[in-house]
Amino acid sequence: MAKSSSDDREPLREADIQGLKYFRKLWPLFERLHDVGCQRDKASNRKLHMDQYCALVLLFLFNPCVRTLRALQQASELRNVQRKLGCGRSSLGSLSEATDVFDPERLREIIGELGSQVKPTRNVAGAHVQRLLVAVDGSVVETLSTIAAAAYLKTKNGDSHSAWRLHTHFDVDRNVPTRIDVTVGKNSGKADEKSVLRSHLQPDHCYLMDRWYAQFTLFNEMDAIGSSYVCRIRDNSRCDVVEQRPVSEAARTAGVLEDAIVTLGATGKSRPDHPVRVVLVPTTPHKKTGGRKGGTAGPPSDGILRIATNLLDTPPEIIAELYRQRWTIELFFRFFKHVLGCRHLLSTARVGIEIQTYMAIIACLLLALWTDGRPTLRTHEMVCLYLQGWAEEEELIAHLKKLKRERA
């Protein structure tokens, strides 16, 4: 039988993995994870502990030489990796079994501690909105169909349905994700993005959302707990104008077409129970694309964005800018999949995917702490070159200092 392409790669060398001491900030935080999953290990036979597994996943995220579970296992055989990460050789079986015994929830407290060290920078709204700006959305990552049940769930193209949806909360001011919840890929039932968001609502937040989240009961719940929302609504949404507001010259310059207090919905039972404002701004019109022959099928646009909010006193141009900031989460998804390499999942199990996604959040937090701002592709590349031994530590530090000066 012919070997797969992953088996044809040259073996990892010591020189391929350098500079692990740069992650020394994490090792004290990881110490609390060492005994997680050891309750059943009465004979103390466990060789791979959760802190070591997480350190190996971090290596996966920052080193392009390590792109598969087999490559990660091979890296664990290198003396430099063993010495810097404090782990021994790990078998494929041990790495696979990790998802059965480790608890990804223990990583949330580490995320919270690192997140508190990232300085927020308010680039939008200023004094107009004091609440925490959080963009929310979901993104799907696909896995191999290794579960028989998944093989029977077919898409319209006949492909196996085996995917996971990452429900993400993104702190706009800190430019980092703060929460990712993993569910099945199908966007319905308990895995519906609105349902998942509803279960994690927090007071004193301002949620930035696209039109899939435009549900009046969700709006009501946000308003009831003292949070705000800025959400695009559908083009065919019924809006009965209660008060037409004048549009200032500054708002018109920013592209605002209309600003009004409205009543949403067709009947009393389905309407919001609080005053709602809708701001109209222009966008590029487009027709629905895709269909049953494949491709993505997105809803059409008539060329106008209708942005609903319960922020009644905020200038309309600020409302438009707040919605534009929702796209920061789309940039994170691209960074997550294409830069951190999370299009390649180390596990098809929910726990394994949660550990990988939480470690991706930690990777973003580390980059934010190193750069005092939003993680960039250039910085990630420089860290990767450093970990491969191509860039010296002084060169990495010089790059980080230059980036901080540019952002000052």
C-alpha cells in the first residue's frame, strides 16, 4: 500500500524546533493542569499529562513543521522539545487518548488570567458606549468522517456531514477572542447560534451581530439584563416608523441614510418589548448566489444595511461604525484557520477540538501581549521563524519593539 503524503515528509530535526523558552510565561500557569485526568491512574503510570499535551498543541500552533498528530508525536521524541516542555516521548495512542481524560474547561481560567493582562484600546464609540464591545458569530470547521453515524448524514452534494461549529465571542477593544463554545456543525436546535449566545449573555455588554441573530426575543433578553445590541436585520423586516430623526451632516458624511425609532414585527406578541432604533447605511447590492449545485448560498441584499439597536442616544454614525467593527471577528476566523493552522484539527472528538480552540485563544493572547495590540500575520511569521531557528531572539524582540512603536 502506498504511503500517505504525511508519511513521505522528512523526519523532524532538532534544528526545526527552537526558541521554546519564549513561552516560559505559560509554564507556571500550566502547572495546575498537571494532575488533571489522573484520578483513574492509581498506579501512577500516566506519562503524558495535560500541561504537557497543551504545550505540544501550542507547538503545533506556532510551528509550520508540525501540522499533524503524527508530526506532534515525532516532535515529542526530540530532546530539545522534551527538555523545554518537560515531557517525555508520547505515543500516538497517548495523544489520541488525551481527549478521553483531560478537561478543557480548566483552560478557561488560564484564558481569563491572560486576558486580564491585555490592555484594551477603544478605537470606536469612545465615550458614547461605555459597555464592553463583543462581536459574536459562529464558524464551521470540518473533520474527517471517522464516526459511522456521521457518514449517514449527507449534504445536498452527497458529502459526509462531519463538522463542528465554533461559537465565538470576540473582544473588539482587546482584539482577542474571549470565549469559544464547540457544538455540532448543524446550525439548529441547541447548536443554533442564537441559542448558544442566549445561554452565555452577560450584563453591561454591547453585542455586535449579523442578521442571523436578529431574533426579537433575543433582543428582549439582552435589553432586560442591561446589555446593548447592534444587529443587522433582514431586508424584508417590517419596520413601522414611530419617530423619524434628523440626520446630521456628520452622519451623512459617514454614509447614514436614515435614522428612526421604529416598531419591529407584524404582531404584538412577536415584537420587541423595548424601544428599537434602526439606522440605514448603504452597501453593495447583490443577488443570491449558490444553490443546489453546490457553492455557498447567501441571502440577497438590496443595497441598504438596516441596523437595529437599543442604543437610542448614540449618534447614528457611531452605530454604523460599531456594526462595521463586527467584521473583526471575521478577520479572527481567517487568522484562526489560515494562520494558526486550525483548518487541520488534531482530533475529531469534541474535547480534543475544545482543547485545540482554547489553546488557539491562548496563542492569540500571547501575541497580543507581545505586541500590545492585534495579532498580525507578520508577527506570527516572525515567531514561527524564531521557533524554527531561522530568526534570532534579538531579531524577534526588535520586530516586537518596532510594532509597538508604530502603534504608539
